[in-house]
Amino acid sequence: MRRLVTLFFISLVLTGCGVSRSSFSPYHKYSPAELEKDYTIYQTILEEHHPGLYWYTSKDSMDHYFNWGREQLKDSLTEPAFKKILNNVTAKINCGHTTIRSSKAWYKYLDTTRIGKIFPLSMKVWDEEMVVTTNLNRKDSILKRGTPITKINGKPVAVLIDTMFDYISSDGYNRTHKFQTLSNRGYFGSLYTSLFGISEKYSIEYTDEYGQTKTTIIPVFDPGADTAIRRRSRIIRPAQPQPSKKERRRQAADNVRLLKIDTANHSAMMDLASFGKGYGLKQFFRNSFRVLKQNNIDHLIIDVRSNGGGSVTNSTFISRFLADKKFKISDSLYAIKKGSDYQHYIKNNFWNNLFITFLTRKKKDGNYHFGFFERHYFKPKKTNHYTGKVYILIGGNSFSATTLFVNAVFKQDNIIVIGEETGGGAYGNTAWLIPDVKLPETGIRFRLPLFRLVIDKNIPKNGRGVQPEVFTPPTIEAVKKGLDYKLDKAMELIKKDKASKSD
């Protein structure tokens, strides 16, 4: 009998869990009291733990933004509406590592529902320019790649950019990172829809090939209808063999790090899309610099334009193969608090507290300093150390640990940095340990950096990224032709260097 009761209880619990998951609705509205509770936890945790909350925004200003956010909670709101408020307030911190994420329930819902209608255009955005890179309405012969856009539904480009910037986090006052974020595939349309809603048709003002301003009406993109059309017209092809698990791992690694060598011209290109763990980067660097030496490669391009950072151990490791003298990665690195009254909302709080307790030391300023990185100098590698010409390609997506890598070596005579400023702050950032905080009522999460890192105290604290030595901004013509203008500039410089040596 006891066993039957136990089985009944378990089935009741499982059934209850199943109902809870299936009953999730994206249209559910949270009461002002629920929103107020989540918002109070959000604000309090940031005020108590975030080491850069007032780094680029004064306390008075930040208090104003917090109060503005709270004023928006008078009525019930859906999760996306509440998240939009949090995004706006969070962006005012000017910390690229502090961002808002939807609840897990929301992501599960998206995984099980059909993709809805989508804003049809992807854009390349810079300064006051907005140019089409992709049009999902493939039959549209007007808004082709490279077409400059001047208005969308009557809103000028400058107004759209300023509005969208209010919802994008970045280090300091860095605009390059925000421009690049808007230019990343699908992001512009997603944020536009979040802010202005979905429309069945869009009025697009553009500049034609003769420099004339014109207007066209385009429909929203419906993936369901497009899939049905393609299914009716598709050509049946024989099934392709699926790659093995080992091959899939290799392909995944190649998407992150890849070395291509031109032995005839003694040049090479290293693609580094991440410094994250799990990609075997240390072994990749060892093998790569050994091969470069064996093949007498005297010109190396390192592309970190899409590298959002990752492990400081990995970024420091490659720096040691290039650095011509010992270097530090930080002048100061510290947390402002240990322990929390809200620890049950902070992921990995127990382990983070252990880290701060045993690996940091509280100093007179009241902060918990990670002294090892404040004192330690890293020495250049002796084995397979690279002394040839190096061209590092950077841009708005170059972030976090990537900035540490560039900062460690870019002043050397044999290294030239090409592109646009890094998205990561040149002076420093707030990062290192970055747990998620889960708000109890809505399940929305936000990233909470626990350490402030000052890379070099002698660099001006102006809220900008690392500046390239050779500035190569985008152009309408380059976007239209699909040119890789930063890589082309590196190849041009290599050609000039070779020519000067042969004279």
C-alpha cells in the first residue's frame, strides 16, 4: 500500500511539473508587486556587488536611471516588456559584461514554437550610415546588398540608432561595439521588433545607385510561407553521409581557431574567434608557432575581429609567443564585496565566495585584491617565439580577453593593429568572475561581473577601446561588393613590406 501511495505521489508531482511547463504563456503578465520584487533584487545586487557601477556613470545619474525603471512598473507587464526596461537601465552602467537574458522558460517556449514573422533586413551600421547586407525577401530587386537606408517607417537613421543604443551594453562610451552589435546578423531586426513592434509592411526610404532618395514598401518576412514554397520547389538530392562525432568536434574547433599557411609567400593567417576553454587552444598555439618557424613564415595575420574573449590563460598564452619583453595583464584586479544576503539568487555563489576568500586579500581601500595578477609579469616564450611581422585585425566584436591580448603586444615595432577600435575597454573592464543572477518572479537573468580589472593605469580612462594604428572603416562600396577591407589592408601592407625588402 505504501508503495502504491509513493508511486501515486511521484506521478502527481511529475504531472504537475508537466502542466507547469506546458502552461507557460509568452503573453502572461506579471503584477506590479511581482515586478517590484524582481526589480528591487536586481537593483540591490548591482549596488552591492557590481565593482564598476559608478565607473563611467555617476551615482546621481545611476540613481536617476534606477528610479526611471521603477516608475515603469505601475502596470502589469509581460516578460519581454519587463526585460526591455531592464535592458535600458543596464545599458546606462556602460559595462559590456553586464547584460540581460530571458528566462529559461522563455527559451524553452521558443524552442517548441514555430518561428514567427521577422523584420526582413539585416544591416551594416556605422556612424550615421545604415546599409543593407541581407534581404530575406529574395525576390526584392530594389533593396539589394549595399543599398543605403535613410528611414524606416518614417524614422530617420540617426533617430533609430540613438534609440537602439539605449538598449545595448558596452564598455565605457564605446560606440564601435554598439555599431557592430547592430551589424551582427539578425540583431538589428530583433531589436527593432522589440522596440517598435512587428509590421505587416515596412516603408523604407533609401538612396538609389544614382544618389536619388526614394521610398519602397516591403513585406514582413514569413519563414513559414517561405519554407512551404521551397518545399514545393525543392530538388530531391541523395542523402549525404553524416560526419562522425570526431569530425564534428574538429569542425567545431576549426570554426574557432584555424591556421592557414602560404608557404610560397612565407605568410600565414590565424583565425581566432574565441579564447574560450574547450577548444584546445594551448596546443593549437604550440603547434602553430612551431609550424610557422619550420616554414620560415615572416608575415602573420591574426584575425580577432569576431573574438568576444574567454579565458585569460589562453589570451596570455598566445601573447607570450609574440611579446618581446615581459608584461603584466593588470595593474589592479579586485572585488568590492564578499558574501551576499541574496546569495540564493546568484549562481555559483558558494564557489565564487571561496575564490574571493582564499585567493584575494582585503586591503586598506576595503576591496578584495587578486594580488597575483597585480604583481605577476609574464615572460616571452623562448621556444618557437615569433619575431616576424604581425598584423592584428580588430573591430567592435573584439572584446574582454581579446583586449588584454592586443594591449599586451600592440606597441611593438613588429606588430601593426588594423581595423576599428576594440569593443572591449582599453583602460579596463569589470569581469573575471561573471555569475548569472536569476530573478525569482519572472526568471529573467542578468550577468554580474564581480571584479574590476584595470589593465594599464597609464592609459587614459576615456571609455574607449584599443585604437588601431591603421584605421580601416567600412564604406558603402565595400559592403556592396562584400569586400573584406581590413584583410585587404593587411595584404596590401605585407606586399609593400616585401617590396621594400627586395629593393
